[in-house]
Amino acid sequence: MTAYAIAHIGPADGPLHEDVLRYMERIQGTFGAYGGRFLVHFKQHEVLEGDWHGAPVLVAFPDMNRARAWYKSPEYREILPLRTRHLPGDVILVEGVPENYDATATATQVRDAQV
């Protein structure tokens, strides 16, 4: 099942630090062995609910094991401080749903579990 790394990065307190730009230049090179690819990276976004400052990032991986392995990899761990020293962020890994996913079945399961 496809897994995703979802990040909410920033905002920056001014121009991006050179370390962050180096991080951006190098991150894609850490995906290869893990099958990762950007789906969203520092694109404009429209806030429909809530309060969202900063940049959205979405990376797809073939499965959760490879997503975890990428995040823990020496290649990624080496560059991570280039971003974290200068930009706040929240990052999660989440498993996707199958193509035929039906939210009504999940609602039923949750309802039944609450009884």
C-alpha cells in the first residue's frame, strides 16, 4: 500500500537560509533506494479551513516500510539538520487507502467499536 511522508514546513522568518537551500538540492537524491517521489513540494496552496502558514510537502513511497527506511536512512539523516536548524516543521508518515476505499465502511467500523 502506498505510504506518504507529509510535511508542514516553516514559515521562515525571512529569506531561506543557505543550509535550507542545500537541503532542498539534496533531498531528492535520498529517495532513489526507497522509491520515493515528490507529489507536492513548496507549491502555492489555498487554505480552506483552519490556519496554515508555511509550505506543504508530500512524498509518496511504495509502502510504509520503505517510507520509514528512507526517513531513518544515513543519507537523509545527514541532510536533515540543514533544514531543522533553520525551519520548524511537522512531519508524519501515513499509509494510503486502496483505490476502492469507501469511507462509509470506516464509519461503520468506528461506530461499532464505540458501542
